[in-house]
Amino acid sequence: MINTTFKKHPFKWEIFEMAIRLLHLSDLHLGYSNPNLRLESADFTKAFGEAVRYALEPSNDVQIILICGDLFHTYAPPPDLAGFARTHLKSLTDSGRLVVLIPGTHDGFGYPGCVYKRESLPGIHIITQPAFTEPLRIDHQDQQLFFYGMAYDSVRTRNPFAGLKRCSAEGIHIALLHGSIEGNPEWKIRKQDLPISLERLKDSGMDYVAMGHYHNFAEYDANGVKVVYPGTLQGMKFGENGPRYMAVVDFHGSRPQVQKIPVKARIIGEANLDLQQYPFESEDQLVDHIQNKHMNTQILRIRLKGVAGQLFDLDKIAGSLRALFSYIEIIDESQIYDSSFLDSLKEERTIRGNFVREMLRRFQVAPSDKTRALIQEALKLTLIKFQNKQE
């Protein structure tokens, strides 16, 4: 068992009972970018920098930082990115704060040339054994802290949770895992995702289980064992929607209390817009609605639903919104087959009317939903062309 004496720090606690505060991070994915959504690697380094500044601010009273996997998006980040992380982590340890880190799946320790094998990160406690063994023990202000962790490897690890068992009745016991809670719909769980049940965590005797791997904030109670995913500090794709958070955990004795601390990030959002509920009379009205409803979102996907009372030129709408959002995507899943708008067009004795009548005939005899969807899409696009020519 490793014994480490934690450095003294200048923090002053205002409560009589001994208190410990830790900052729980995971899935920082330094080096990631998504050009399709106009997300740059700078968005992720900026978010990590904000978390470090939060931890260094004396008034926030953070003493311990946990990083539960995927600090980097790749096991072999470029030297400048590794240097960026080293500098920020060193600022934490130089200030007397404790940093405990486990590798994840993207920066897994099993990869040849893994960053944690070739880079020096002085002062950081990096847990690299492939299964739970004896915990890292740190004595701090007459309190014993125990950290249980592993660098999971689907090839080398055998019976990974055999050692995940509280080793002492005294002290605060914290597990660090990068894996998948069984039953969570966010991921299709694979062997390399380290599946684990809440039942197994309940039996571990931990006071707090610091998780990584899922990208949205989630909190579970495994019969008194607090289990938390902080999620990404910057959403990476659709599905990682809404505000991003850090998890700040206060221990008064061994009882953890979790706070969600918002992080400045480019917010990703998705929404359905029912055109029956909102019968817009013009494209400008639709643009104004989207702008007002999603003014705090930077990356947005809108799905148009329901029966459309008229046709909208999605290219024009998206063009009007591009100056307001980093990225905007509008998907038209509305249907016009039963609309009064189409009923009026099919009565016309014009080329447009003939076209509408023919497409409706084909729609009625279409052999499948897929074919009907294609006919309806062709109908919409062609009618928009008619509409633009009239304008």
C-alpha cells in the first residue's frame, strides 16, 4: 500500500467538521475536433483550462482533482498538446493540490507508445495496473484517503473487479473507473467499455465512485454508494446536448455531496418543431421562432415535424440563421400529403397542378413507406422550385 503525505495548503474551512473538496473530471478529449460541427481542438483545450483555473481559485477550496480517463482523444497526442496538459497539471501539483488520473479508452495504457508511458507528468498519481489492487493511500489532515483505480485493458485484464473492495473501515474510499454502467442507453456496451452493474458497485463499500466514459452528466445511488459521471466539458457531437458541467464533491466525514458546476462551452442542442402546433405564415416567422427559442445554443439541429401548412425553403432559412449559430442543421421530416395547402394546389389547371395530381397518384399506389417518403421529398423540392420562380 502506498503512503503519501499530502502537502499543506492555505485553505480555510468555515465548518467545524473536517471537510474535503474534490473536482471530478473525465472525457476531456484534448486534441479532438469535429469540422462538420465547426468544433475545433481549441474548444477542448479552452474547457480544460477553465477547469484548471476553477481548481486553482482559492475561494473554490478544491484540494483534489480526479481525471477519470480520456484526458486525451488519442493515446499518442502531438508533443505540443502533451506539453499543454503537462503545464496545466503541473500548475495544480505545484500549488499543493493532489491529482489522481486513470487512462481511458482513447488514451488507453495498453497501446504501444501510450502518452503515459513516454511523457513525464511529475507529481501526478497515474494508476496504470490492469485491475484493482491495493489502493493508493494518502494521509491528509488526520484523515485517511483511499483511491482505487485501474487502467482497464480488454486483453490483459482478468477479473477486473476482484480487488474493488473496501480495505478499511476508517477513512474515505473513492474508486476511479472508466467504463459503462449496464442499462445506460448512451452507449452500446462492448467488452472494451468495461461493463459494470450498480449492484457490483453497491457491494464495493466505496463512499464515492468517480466514473468516466459516458459523455453526459449522470448520477446514480447504488444503495448508498454515490456513482457520478461528470461528462464532457465540451460536447463533441449531437446527443451531447445542453450545458456542460464539472462535478465538485464535498466530503463532510465520508458523506459525499455533489454539485454540478457549469462550464462555458459551445452548447449543442436538438429540437423537434411541430408545424401543426406552430402554423408559421412565412419563412421569417420560422427563423424568428428558432432564433428566440434557441438563443443560448451555438450548434443546433432542428427537425420539422407534423403536417406543413405551406412549404419552406430550408436553404434560405438555414442561410438566414448561419450568422446566429456556429452550426445550424434543419431536417425536414414534415409531411404535406394531407395538408390543405396541397389540396388547393391539386385543383389548379396548371403545370404545377398536373404535377401535384400525378405525384399524389403515385403516392397512393407506392409499394412501401420508403417509396412514399421519396415521392413526398420530390414533391416538396419541386414545389419549392415552382415557388421560387414565381417570386
